[in-house]
Amino acid sequence: MEDVDKNRVCAEVFDALRHPTRITILKILSKEPLGFAELKKKLGIDSSGHLQHHLSKLGDLIKTDEYGNYCLSDQGKDALFMMKIVEDLSEPRVKEARIHAINKWRMIAVTAVIALILATIPLAYFYRAIEREKNEMLISLDGAASDYLFLIKGDIDTLLYLLNYNNTTDTIICEARALSYSVHTLFFLTRMLHHYTGNSKCYTMSVIFMDLFTFINDILNDEPSKIVPEFAKNKETFMEISNIVKEMAAYKGVMEIHDMLIEELQTAVNKLSK
């Protein structure tokens, strides 16, 4: 019986979101509560009956506040959040970044296999081949690190979205852990690049991302009641970090990133405080 009720609720939500006008209503109300006339004007709908029909279809996704204005219910906020995730994942740039990151790691694995095969080839040719494969591996690592910058920006933006809409502690913790994983992966990639190239930019970035990883995990290890307030207190700094990381992700590889951007990121991360 419980499964039937859950399926009924899901069906009602999907039916409510089936029309683009109703999706537009949710997005408008996510910014501010509005009265019937104001909402009608924002939508550019002439017929009051037409608007009333859509409001009725939205059901429990909306409610009225103490002033009689329409606003999103908690269920409406969750529905809008899920739509944002679907829209973000459908963007070609996101798909391309994730596919590119996976392909980079596959390339690294293939490179390792090729290096083992080359052990049977005469020594002079072996060394030349290893050097070539090493360069290709470094290019793959550099590109993968750049892709993870883009993924980190997406994780930070999602975390800020959840904080702005006062989502549950469990949901925010889940997204913070995803951000922590992306940051730690980027720390590993930049540290590996420094190890194989001696590039000072990579070393500096590995230190910065380890500091960011440590900060996020220190909050996650706090008492549950303190986690959301700690992240909320640092929203502006996380927004600054997201903007800097977006500029860094525009470069083809992390070894090409301008020193000034790396310094700005270091300054922003240092602003984070518990």
C-alpha cells in the first residue's frame, strides 16, 4: 500500500511538470512569492482561468504564504531542484566533460599496458617509446585535471543551490561529500603532475586543493547540527571559489593556468573559516 501511495505522488509530480508553463511558474516563484495578478503579469497570460488551471495542476508543489501570495512548498523546491539537475546533466558541456574525464583515465590505463608490452622491445627503442608514452600520459593527466576543475565548479554551484533553498541536512551532506571527492581527485592529479614534471604551479594547486579538501571534511566530521550553518557561513567564499575555478577550467590544461588565478584561488580558500 505504501508503494502505491509513493507511485501516486510521483505520478502527480510528473503530471504537474509536464507543461512548460507550470515549470515556468515554479521558476518564477522560486525567486519571490507573488499574488495572482502579479504572477499572471509575469507569465503574460491573458486568461485568469488559464492560470488558475495551471495552479490547480501544480497541487502540493505550491502554497500560499501568510499574505496570500503564491510560493513554493518544500515539495515544490525539491521538484525544481531535480529539474535543475536534469537540465545541467543534459547540457552538452557537462556531458562532454564527464566523457572526456573517463576517456582520459582509460588512456592512462592503456598507456600502462603499452609500457609493459614495450619491455620486450630492444633497449634503445624501448626508452624512446617510454618517453613518448610518458608525454602522452602527462597530457592525459593535465587534461583530466582541467576537466575536474569544471566538475568542482558544478559541485560547488549545486551545494550553494541547496543551501539557498534550505534543503535537508542529509541532502547537503551528500552534495558536500561529492564535492570533497572531486577536490581530492584534483589534489591527486595535480600532485602526480608535479611529481613527473616538477611544475611549480601543479605543486601550489595540489596544496590549495588539499587545504580545501581538509576544510570540507572538517565540517563533515562536525556534529550534524553544525554542518549546514558552517557551510552557509562560507557561501560567499564558495561562490568566489566557483567563479575562479570557472576561469581556470577555460584553459586546456592546468599547467597553462595563469599564476594570478592560482594566487586568487589560494586567497579565496584561505578565507574559509569554521
